[in-house]
Amino acid sequence: MKAAVIVFPGSNCDRDCAVAVERSTGASVDMVWHQDTALPGGLDLIVLPGGFSYGDYLRCGAMAAQSPVMREVVKAAERGVAVVGICNGFQILCEAHLLPGALLRNAALKYVCKAVDLDVANAQTRFTAGYQDRRQVRMTVGNGEGNFFADNDTLDRLEGNGRVVFRYRDNPNGSARAIAGIVNDQGNVLGLMPHPDRAFEPELGSSDGALLFQSALDSA
């Protein structure tokens, strides 16, 4: 199995993601710089990590979405390669139009960093199949712009098509309908604000995030 972690200026969870994927799945992981114009061959998973790409100037993720490597990420997603965007990575996926909606300032206008309990809203995706009958997991959030927003028609479509994958049990950001993570129509692109890379082994307080990476690569 082979994965890649995309590194943008200001990424600060890229190494965390690489270690989490390696230890959770045994996959080999390549670090790919944002200015690269090609991705490694044979990828089973691409991870867009958390952080503050380009200093969060303009809008969070907006400048990163224009990076040269993102053209190749979009092409890979269109081919069906699994793509996970975590926190800032979720923002980038929305700005790149791989996922609908936007991530706004948190409702309380404060940075939120804490462990959160999540409901697995759809355990039938390629990213959640490993949770099987489990319906509650724990990860952590660390963001100032994690407030997921979309118009009501889009929200209705996401829910009606089973594309809401995770929901907050205690909505820390004020996200619409407590949405914490969604997938695209094809089911191979996942964006989520909580960090599975900070919850992949018991020493971190939870190992629930490991199942997400395992599921994504098992599906390949």
C-alpha cells in the first residue's frame, strides 16, 4: 500500500499524518511538496493535512487550492483515488471544489482545541467501513474556522445521499447540522475537521482515527 501526504507552506500536521498512516496501516508514505507537478505512481491514498497553509491569508485553504500539486490531486480524485482532507485539508478540498460548502469562523469566534465525541453517521463508506457496528468515536479538533456551512438545499442533498459521514455530539464550532465530515458523490474524497492523525494509538487518548486510515487503504 502506498500513500502521499501533501505539504504546503504552513502545514503543521504533515509529519503527524505520515506517522499515523504508517503506524496504522504499514503503508509507505511519500511527502509531496506543494510545488510539485506530479504525484508518485501507484497511490492508494492522498492526505491533505491540517495546519495554516499560506498563513490562512485570503481565506483558509484558498491559496493552497491553487498550488500546482492540487491539479494532480484533482485528477487523482477523478480517477477514484482515496483523498482525505483533515482540518485545513478539508478547507482546501472545499476551495478546490472537490467538496461542497465552506468552513467559516467558529460560531463563538474562538479557536477550539479539545477532544470531541463524534457519531459515525455513515459506516458504509470506504473511510468508515472498519468501524462496523461502532457508532461513536473520539478524535480531537484544533481550529478557528471549523464552522461548516452550506445552503439548505446542499445540506439536504448531503444528508439524503448519505454523504454526511461524521457528526459532532457536542457541536464545538457551530457547524450546520453538527456536520464534522462529508464525502463527495463518488465516495472517494473525505473532508473532516477532527484529526484522526491525533487519535491513532491509545497513548494519544484514542486510537479511533487509526480505523479511518485502515478503512481507506483496505478499500483500495
